[in-house]
Amino acid sequence: MSAVKNKTGITLKRLLLVLLVAVLVYVIRYAWTSFPIVTGYDAKMMCSCVFISGREEGSVMAQELGGFPLKLASVKVDRQSRVVTASIAGMAKQKAIYREGLGCTLLNERTEQEISKQQFQLAAKPMVNQDTIAWPMGDRLPDSLPTGIDRSLLHQVVQSAFAESDPAKPVRTRAVVVLYKGQIVAEQYAPGFDRHTPLLSWSMAKSVTSALTGILVKQGKLSLKDPAPVPEWSSAKDGRESITLEQVLQQTTGLDFLEDYTKSSDATDMLFRKADMGGFTALHGLREKPGSRFYYSSGNSNVLSRIIRKAVGEKDYHAFPAKELFHKIGMYSAILEPDANGTYVGSSYMWANARDWARFGLLFLNQGKWGNEEVLPASWVYASLQPAPAAPQGEYGYQWWLNAGQKGNSANKRFPDVPNDMFTADGYEGQYVSVIPSRSLVVVRLGQTPGEWYDHNKFLSRIIEAIRQ
């Protein structure tokens, strides 16, 4: 009997040892793959929030970096050198540096010296005082508002977007701007934020990248139906050589690229570990035939950003967004941040204040015109808002989210209580520029909602209710 007990005890010890080894292997593998993502996110986010938005470190640590596993990292801010470093128990150290006019860049696969030596020609910001210039080119608002607005209800709706009812589910709305018939009819900011505070786009940047593409199509430097000018694809013989620029815009490239932010994936590796984000994506093979399936990917958007760089040319590239778009419509707060290779991160990293985001929406509401100037052709705006054939709910155009609904069943749509003509620049944690042409509305909502509990459908439907046409 004792021999049996001893044998059982040995077996249990061996089993426990195997389990312990398995746990250690998992922990080591998790640390190896995930810690650089965590520290990269923390360094980049802290750097941009402090040096672009003017935030205090404690606020950023408590909110943007307060959840698991982001809070595992120690983050240090050197305000004099404008450098932020993050590490976990001294491991996986990541560094982000701030450069005036360019925001923050992670030192992915590059040294600080290499990044510091980069020379970019930026567009000079016009010397104007927007407080003395009438909206929308400036910030001076008219004394009267358009008729047909239930002001009391609209005020209640906007205030409700800032309400915090559950500490476990923070909403953290930071800015709301509502335009009706081109005029600001409602505007509110959270404590610590105001109309001058640049806020992060996340994936709203994709819609801006699309607009920059449209300008180049207008100039004859890019063609929608031609194979996308990507060196890695043009020399391929596996189907990638047939991917068109339009398919890149419509997120139907067919690339085998995993867009998953819950773990180490192609998307997180791209954003937090790679110097050339577009080049990294372009090297991926195909998962399916181009054009056959809609698959949302930040990688496609960064391929697009690299295409824009090549089409514009090195000399003019870094000034191009401001010169051809931002400054033409008064978006003077806008900053696009580059990767370590110097290409703007067109998928995710743009900052602008809420009024400037509203100006961007107004440009599209006005079908590409700003005053008497055609910034974008009306034909480009129209094409941008046509559902990609492979999008099952008619939910995507040229880097814009749509509300068209399923073909043959338009009631099956992303925002069921909002008109079908609504289109949206949509970013992580609840960033929205929503344009509803049939209601003459542009609605901007910016915040940091770390969950799925902010209801933009309800918010928009209540704003519509408050504005009686």
C-alpha cells in the first residue's frame, strides 16, 4: 500500500512540475511578446498626451494607462529633453521622443540619434488669430443660431454624454461639438479640456488619409483602378500585384494581416515595434483573393500612407497634409505623427482639437468645397461614400464607416436609429466625426471610453430629435 502511495505521490509531483513548467513557459512567452507592446503603448501615449495635449502625467496614468496590463509599466517623462521611457521591472524598455510639429515617435528599430537627424520640411502655420475670424475659417461665432432647434433638449442631450453613472464603466467624454447648417449650435468640454486641446484620432485618421488620397487623385498622381504602387506587390507573382488602390481604400486587399488589439498581433507589432509600418504590412502574403472580402485593417491604411509619400515626393511630403488640406479649412491644430521611418501613421496617429475635427466633417458635408475653393472634388466625396461591394452591411467606403445598410435590407445597419446617409470617421475608445447630410448635421464626440458602453447611436438619435427641420 505504501508503495502505491509513493508512486501516486511521485506522479502528482511530476504533474505539478509539468504544470509549473507550462505556466513558466506561458509567462515567459507572454512577457517576450506582450511587454514591448505594453511599454510601447505607454511611452507613445504618455509622450503625445503630455507634449501635444498639455496633459499632466498623473491624469494620463490614471486614465489612458490605468487598466491592465498597461498599468504594469513604469513611465518616466523628461520634460526638458521631451523624451518618455517605459519599462516593466526594467525589461522591454521603450522610448518615445517629441519633435515640434511632428508629435511623438517611438524609436522602433531606430536609435534616438537616427531619429534626431531626420530633417523634414513642414508647412508654416499662417500667422492668424482665429478668435477674430468668423467661423468656420475662424473661431468667432455668430450671435444667432439657425431656427428649428429645441435648445433645452439639445443642452440636455449634450450634457448626458458627459454623465458618469458607474465608476466601473467610465465614459470620459472630453469634447462634443454639434454643427447644424454649418454653425456650432452646441459645444461642451470636460474639466481639464477646452476648445484648444488637441485630442487623439485613433482610426479617425484613416478618413483623413483617404482625403489626402483624393487630393492626389484630383492632381492625377494616383489612379483608383490601377494596381497600387507598392514595390513589394508590383514584383510579386502571388496575386498581390493585382491589388488596386481602390481595394486598399475599401479594406479589401485580402492580405493575411491580423487586426487584434487584445494580444500581440500584426496590428500591435506594426504600431509598437516596427519602424516602417507600411513596409511591414506590404510584406504580408494573401489570405484571400483581393476584392473578395471586407477585412478592416490598420495595416492597409499605413500602406496607403506610404503610397501617398511616394506620390507626393520626399521634398514636399511632410508639408503636404497641412498645405493641401488642414490649412485650407482652418485646421491649424492638426498634427500627424510619423513612424520611425518618417511616414505619417495614417491609420491611427493624428491630433486636432474638437472644432478642427468639426471642420473636417463640414468639408465633407459641403461635398469637398470650402468657401469658393474645391479642396476635394464632389465626385471624390461621392465615391468615398459608396459601400464597398464586399462590405456585408454596406458599412464601409473609402476609409469611412457608412450607415447604408445591407443590400436589399437597408434596415440592417450599424446605427439603426440614424438616417442611412450618415457616414462616420470612427476611432478607438469612442472618437467620432459623424456627418448626416439629410439633417445638415456634423457631430463630433471625443473621449476615452475603455469599453463598449458609450452608445453613439442613441446620442445621435437624440440630437436629431432636438433639431426639428
